[in-house]
Amino acid sequence: MFARLQKDRRRLLGLALLIYILPFILHNPYYLTVLNLSALNILTVCGLTLLIGYAGQISLGHAGFWALGAYGSALLSLHTGWSPWITTLLALLGTIGLAALMGVTILRLRGNYLVMATLAFNLAVYFFLVEAEDLTGGPPGLPGIPPYKLGPLVLASDLAAYFLIWTVLLLILFLTFNLVHSSEGRALKALAASETAAACLGINPHWYKVLAFVLSAAYASLAGSFYAHYLSFISPKTFDIFFSVELVAMSLFGGRGSIWGAVLGAGTLTPLPHLLSFFDEYRDLIYGALLMGVLIFFPQGLMGLLERVLRSKSSGLKS
Amino acid sequence: MGEILKLQTVSKSFGGVKALRGVSFSLEDGEILGLIGPNGAGKTTLINVISGLLKEDQGHILFEGHSLKGLSPWQRAALGLARTFQHIQVFADLTVLENVLCGLHRQRKTSFWAHFLRLPAAVAEEKDFESRAYQALALVGLKEKASWEAETLPYGEQKKVVLARSLVSNPRLLLLDEPAGGLNERETEELGQILLKLKTKGMTLLLVEHDLNLVMNICDRVVVLNQGEVIAMGSPLEIQKNNRVLEAYLGK
């Protein structure tokens, strides 16, 4: 129990070291931008993993929560002049409230119905952003979103945003590992394995589904806010259902049910299109083929593949 | 000794099939009550109704004097009414120890935040739970395999994990749905010993079982169900001599 948490904390420390050294090696700001976007996707997919892999529920609407975080915080800071830190927090609280309301009602649905409900939510958010032009700026987008500030320091550059976003992500990963290695995480896993058996141990299935849903929405909202204040420009196109699908794909690609899978999945699939840009029009084809290949041949995702390789290596050493 | 569970004319139908017809009996505090009957007698249906997975059409179920009407399975479990399933259900992706720890869920006193931030209260509770889970694993003889993935254990041992998981929180009443199903003779004997130990710890057991040997050896009383009706009730010896029971089992 404690051993597993310690192991994940050691790995996290390794990741942190890598992250804080990387900017001294990479000098191209383009790489930093891609890494920043990766971090935001990892954050969101990490939440989705709690929902999909732990609680056993699926959502195709998390781009909607990302949009709530992005537009909520951006509009608040633009209209009130409040610090982005405060508006980020307010957008987060608002999203949590809405997700809790939604969770209590739609998580009574199962399987396909739940997927449809979350999809409908995403579409509703998307069309609202497109149609409510006076408020949101409509399809052309919303420019001039103020960046985060730390005292006199304006965190607008790619490098500053890199340290900010990755530090937040590492902190949240730390807390998430606390959670998954506690009775809360076990209750969620039990729920994904067998709802009936879990309920017969006194685990309230509905409560834990709502908890996972709200947490995943909160992670997405946070990612959205950081995205908005980092890029200073957002438009509805970013938050369509294809982004929701992509997020779920990242979770499955990395290995559902594993937080490290979320890190791997989003951490490889976000930069991949940029790496594949070399192939021009074949890019999407290769991306799709790779995704399908992993999901067909390694249903446990990259993390499952990695664990299998490590296991066979260690058993090979023993024999 | 009082009654811990009381069933009053409990009935349940599935469409036109009457699975339970006015079943009434009660469990005394601290006894092992065997519930037997031919296939399709309604034993599993009855356990599902008591644990709240199915809703009775008619009748009342009282647990420690309180009606269970309207309570969902998790609420009944939280009251101290635990059960196991005929077809084992270890939680995949969790180790043996983690599976057993899930059984302590109903006794949690810490909040989500305590675990998210890993506050001292949460750590202390985890430590306490862990030592209790080890005790339960020692009781079923699986302490050495605590860190195994539960799914990788052989069938008989998985059943023990499920048993440890449901008894770790010291429930008042434990409903066991065919715990010996699929076990070999030696394993069944071990199971009997474990169940007797639980009895000495003050737990009340309702044992649904096909293995009549086990039932006759460890039960204080036996209730016989046939076609949804209680046809006999009494000590194991009385049941063995009861003509209606012999008829139901052997046909006439």
C-alpha cells in the first residue's frame, strides 16, 4: 500500500527532475509550446482516467469543461479586471458546481446513454460559445486575455508558462497519487470492477461516480484556464467534440486505469502530430494507424506494454 | 440472545414465477443458520432480497429491529449486513490486501480531502486498516499472498479473499452464498473451520450451501426452502429425518 505510493512518488520525482532540466537543453520556444500543451492535456487526461479507468464511466464531453475553465476565467478577468489567479479559481468552483449538478442527474444513466448525455453537454457549450457572440466573441474567438502574474513577474513567455504549468501539473499528479492509493482510489477501482460487489461492501456507487466526474471536470477546467491565460487567445473551435474524443483516445492509448498511462498517453499523443508533420498529408493516416494499432494489439495501452516489457526483462534476468 | 434478522412473509415474483412465497424465519444473534434447498428453491433470490439487490414484492425484513425497507445495498452494508456472492467477485486491478481493505470502507471516518492531501488522520486510518486487513488475511490463511494481484490467485483462494473482504469489518451478519461451491474437500473443510471461528467471534452467519455435509457439520439450525416456501426448520438432525425434506430432495 504505502510501497506503491512511494514507488509512484519516486517516479514523480524523476519526472520532475527531467521537466526542470529540459528547458536548459531545449532552446527552441516551439518545443516549449508543445510541451506546455502536452502538460495541459496530461492534466485533463489524468482526470479522465479517474473517471474512465477508476470509476468505470465514460465521457465524451470533457472539452466542454475545458471550455468552461477557459472562457469562464478569460471573460471574468477581461470584464472585471481581477487577477487571473482569482478568475481561474472562480471558474474552477463554477465548473465544480455545474459538474456536481450534472453528475447527480446524468450519472444515473449507463453506458451509451451517459456518452450521449456528455456529448450533448459538449455540443451545447460549443454552440453557446459560437452563438453568444456579444459575450464570447463568437467563432472568431476571444483575444487579449491577460496572463498570470507573480508579483512584478508577468508569466507570459513560453518559458515562464512552462514552469508554471508543469509545476501545477506535478503538484496535481502528487495529489492524485495520494488519492488513488487511498481508500477513495480503492473504492473507485472496486466500482469499476463490480458495482454490485462494491455496493455490498458499503461503497455508495452513485457518490463515487459523481466524485470522479466532478474531479475530472475540475482538472479539465483548470487546464482550460491555464490554456486561456497562457495563449491569450481562445476560440470555440478548440473545444469541439473532436477534442473530447481525442482526450478519451489519449486516456485509452496510455492505458486506462493508470495515472502514469494518462501521462504517457497525453504526453506522446499531443506532440505526435507535430513530430509527424514531416509526413505532410500522410500525417493523420499514420496518427490514426498508430492509435488503432496500440488499441487493438495492446488493449492495456502503452502502460500495459511497458509493464509487460519490464516484467519479461526482470524474469529473464532471474532465469 | 435476540433476533438479529427477521423475515416476515417475504414474497418475490419474476413475471409469473413465484420465486419466494411468504418466507418467514429469523436468525438468532450469534448462530450459524443453514439455508438449503434444491436448485431453483429461491435461496439466492432470498439473499439478494435481504442484501437489497432485489426488492421484495411483499413482506418485511427487520435487521436488529429496524426495517430495511427502501435502503439500498450500500446502506444495508453500512449497517453491518455483509454478503458474499456465489460467483466470486474479486476486484480486478487490486492486490489481495487492497481487496480486503475495500471491506473496511464502511468504517471510514476520514473525508475525501484528508486522503487527497494525505493528512495525518488519513495515514493513521490507513495503517489501522492495513493491520486489520492482515488479521483477516491471516484468518483465511492468505497473509503471505497479500501483495499478489487478486485475479492471479487460484479459484479457491479468490473465494477466501472475498470472504476476508466481507468479514474484515466485523459485520453483525454475514450472508454467504455458496461459499464452498467449486472448492475441493480439503478447502471445504478449511472453510468450515474459518466459519466456526467467525461464530466464536460473535458473528451471525446465514449460510446458503449445496454441500450438505458442511451445513450439517457447522450449522446450529437449518431452514429448508423448496419452490419459494419454507418446508422445514430445525436442528441438522431433525432436518435429516424430515420426510418433506427427503421428498423435496429425492422426489417421490
